[in-house]
Amino acid sequence: MTTQKTLTIIKPDAVGKNALGEIIHRFELAGFRIVAMTMEHLTRERAEGFYQVHSERPFFSELVEFMTSGPCVPMVLEKENAIADLRILIGVTDSAQAAPGTVRQNFGTDIQCNAVHASDSVENARFEVNYFFPDIKV
């Protein structure tokens, strides 16, 4: 297996709950290495650009509003099988349906306020990492 890089974003709801340290600690305990990290309050344009893949979906406007409601923390994580392993660690998108002990089950409340975003494929990881960290090669 080869080392992969993936993007995660600790979303405004989790930042607002002061859950940054606990979430980052879980990433590190699971063997992820933090390659890059920043705190950013997304502008509407920046959020729309990042979530462009969902622009035709009915939830797009609400998603952009949510992601611009407060600061978030995008970060690049690295390890073998990073994309799949991170998706397992965080749980399914809807926090109410996430498995016990996952990040989303512990810190999220619903399908939108679900604490974290994570890349779901190699192609999306490449786009997402480069969106926030253009100097990092994926």
C-alpha cells in the first residue's frame, strides 16, 4: 500500500463547540500525520468554489451558508490508505446515523452539522487538497 494524502475540514459547528483538540487528537491516534493545517473563515465565493460539485443540488445554498457561518480548519492528513481510513474514522455523513464512537456521531448533530468533511476519492482529494494548499502535491 502507498501513502496517501487527503483533505479534512473541521467544520464551523465543531470549531464552535471547541472540539478542535479532541478531533485532531483522534486523527493522530489513528496514525494520521498532519501535513498542513490552517484556520479560515470561508467567504461565500470560496465556499461555493470548494463545493462546486454540489452546485445543482437543493442543499447547496444551505451548505454554503453553514460553511461561511464561522471559522473552519482545513488540513491535509497523510498515511497509508488515508482516504478510506479517514472515512471510517469520521463515520457516515448523517451524524444521527453514524456509528458509535465516530467523529460525526460524537461531535455532529445531523447531516449538515456533522463536524467534519473528508475527501471521498483520490480525484476529490487531489482537487480538495490543492484548493486549500496549492503547494502540496497529491
